[in-house]
Amino acid sequence: MITPRRDPEILLRRYWDASNTPAISAGLTVLSGGYRVALAMRERAYRWRLLSTGRLPCPVISVGNITLGGSGKTPMVEETALCLRDLGSNPAVVSRGYGRDSRGIGIVADREGQRLGPRAGGDEPVMLADRLSGVPVVVGENRFEAGQVAINQCGATAIVLDDGFQHRTLRKDLEILVVNGRAPWGNGRLFPRGMLREPLSALGRADFIVLTNAPGPAEVVAASETIRRHNARALLIVAHYQVIGARLTPGVRDLAPADLHGRRFLAFAGLGSPRGFADTLIAAGVDLAGLVEYPDHHWFDQRDLTELGQHAASVGAEGLITTEKDWVRLRSLDPSPGLLYVLRVRLLLDAGREQLMQALDGTLASVASRR
């Protein structure tokens, strides 16, 4: 794996994988203790109603995770919105819009089409707008106000709250938690000593848990046992990424999954957990020449692509390959010299879509009965 620059985020991720520096460990442990205290104080503030939680007049389904980095959350947001639409609702996705250079409430897409680009709307919201034609996507730091805009201006009858597990200003009717089956809890430590956003006891808040991309049955069993120690009631299903092909940019020619076998690519990604991307490529049969790692939400420039193209040539790769989320942040650039492919995947719920549909249908009915 090649790191193009000594970015603090990348260095911290590497430390989590191999924490062999006692002085750094001690310092991060102290900071982690302060973070734990802050979480506890925030929880008490909501419990004592010093901080308020608003309720929208429609169902709110939260999709989130308990760790930093990739878990399959964004594809699960997409699947949840599609299920709600199949159930007859008019869903809208509400997100904070991490990485955008705008502030306040913004309508990334309405039922007529996309209205904001990735700089103003954020990479993940724009990617969701691309994949969810006709589904409104609204961003805002205040998710309650963003939800009101989705209802009043976009006609939403259900809200899918992206990255909402830790969000408390908006009351939620169903908590969907997505867990990365490859490294469910990271090193088991709370941020910044590890990648946990909350202690594992927070698993008890989830109503529906999706375990994604576990390498095998043993990892599924181990993660399930931990989940059940903290939450005996939540529905638990298993899911994995299914590669549906790769797109050559800036053209429209697609490669079928079988066409990826044996082809040598240099991969690059600006994700919270780029190693998962590498694992997906290897599982698809790609001859991986290497993975160049960038910080999450990294905005690529022409120099990045030029350096990547040169490196691909030096390692005998026929081209570059990246993720759909990264493509949103670089599609205005010229990919030459060299070929650039975008891997296309979807989240496949292993015999679990029916359970998800039932959970969502029950939530819709429960909220309707309160009116």
C-alpha cells in the first residue's frame, strides 16, 4: 500500500492497525478518556432535556454505524430508500453533507433532478442522487430543519437519515446500524485511541443491524455474539457487496464482472476504510498492482491524477480504478494519461430484504397510527 502524503488521518488509521508506539498510545488514551466523558455528558443533557429532540410529522429511518470508516452505510441508505419507495412512500434522504464547501440547508436533488454538485452538496449525497433517480436528497448541519425542507419543499412522506446513529436532534422511528464484518469494532478502542465512535453498549439502541462483507462464517458468528451481548432484540441480517461491473471514464463503456478477472489495475481511494475497497477488487479477481490511499473526502486535482497515471505505468498496470464515491470528486478532471475505471457495486442483502421490508412497513404503520 502506498501513501501519497503523510496526512494525519492516514497516519492515525495506520496507528490503529499497528499501535506499537507506547508514548502515542498513552496520549491517545488520555484523549479517548476525555471523549468518553464528553459522550456521557451529552447523553445526560438529552436525558435531562437540556438539549432538545424534534419530531417530524413523518417516519424517520436512521442508517448509521458505530465506527469511523466504511461499513456499507451509504449503499444501505440507498437500499432503504428503494424499499420505502416500493412500499408506496415518497422517501427523501437527509444528510449532513460531509466535505461540502457550503453551509446551511441545501437541496442536492428533488424529484425533477439534481440541483447541486459535489462541492456544494457533498460527495455521498451527490452519489446517492445519481443512483436514486427521483428521490430528493437534502443536506444540512441541522437535520431537523433539513427534514422539514424535504417534507415541505420536496413532498417527502418518509425520511432516510444518513449517518444518523449518533444524531440526537431529530427523533427517529427506526435505527438501522451497519457493521463492517471485516473489522466490526476496529481495535476495540474508543476514538481517537481506536475507531469506535461510541462504546459497544450503544449497540443496544439499534432496531435492525446489518453485518456487511464478513470474510467468512467464523467472523459472522464472532460479530453476532458481541452484538447479542449488548442487544438481544434487534433483527440481524448479513449482507455483502456484489460487483456489478466497472465503467471506463470519461466514456460510457462498461466492463462486466467477468471482464475484471486477471486485469492489472492500480487502485486509489479517499475513503474512511480503503482496504475494504482493495479486498473487494481482489475478490472480483483483479490483479491489484497496489492501493494508493488518500484521506476521506479528499478533493482530487489534476496533479493527483497525473501522478497516479505515472505510478500505474511504473508498476505495469493497464489503468487506474477507483470507487463511485471518489469518482464524484474527480469527474470534472481529465483522467489522462491512462485509463480510469470506476468500480460499480451494490449491497446485496443475503435473504434479508424481506425482513427489511417488514421492519420498514411496520414502522410506517406505527407512525401512521399515532396521527
